[in-house]
Amino acid sequence: LDYSSYAAEDYQVNLGSLVEDIVGDVTNLVAGMSNVKTLHLSADSLEVFHSCCKSIPLFPNLVTLSFESDKERGW
């Protein structure tokens, strides 16, 4: 399975009438992919981890971890 944060580009979502959006704790969502062996986190994904996860789940099978930095964000 190759999942990318760009998957949303393939789907049209009309949120023109959306007044408020609250993104809560996504720890369980991330835990659902905790069996991966290779994980690459984009700068946007890291922002979600920082903002929306109470804790980072364990990845017991993880062999390779890579992540992007972002000069504009300062890291």
C-alpha cells in the first residue's frame, strides 16, 4: 500500500457552506497504520502529528523512517 497525503487531490470536496471545522485527536487514525515497515512523513503530516495527536503510536514493525523538513516553518 502506498498512501500519500496527496490522495485528497483525487477527490473533489465542496466545503463552501462549512462554517466551522474542528480536527480532534487523530491518534487512533494513525494507530491504524502502525504495522508499516516504511514510513515517510511529509512536513504537513508532521504538522498533524504535532497538532492533533495526544501521543505518537508505536510502530513495532518500523524499519525505515524518513521525514521532510520545511524552511518556512523553521524546522
